[in-house]
Amino acid sequence: MKNNAKKVVVGRSEIIAGGARATKASAKLEGRVVPEGYERPAAVAEYIKKNTRTKR
């Protein structure tokens, strides 16, 4: 069988958007749906910002 897979360059924004979709779908399956328009409290946003890696 011949492998005819194409190589595609995927941008950072597409990777982030795909991860967000996957996370949202996973949460929905587990019954953890976040209401539309929900904004995190400032303390939580700061905590996440502080503990998130910017580069790998």
C-alpha cells in the first residue's frame, strides 16, 4: 500500500484552536459545560498566566 499523505504546515493559532475544541468537547462528554460568556475571575486568570509555559 502506498502512503500518499500530504505534509501541511499548521500555524500556532490553529493548534491552539484545535486544543480548545478538544477540551470543550471533552468537558461536554463529562458534563462539565462552561456557560457561554463566562469570564474567569481575575485571580484565576493571573494564576493560570503565572503557571503556564510560554515556550516548550
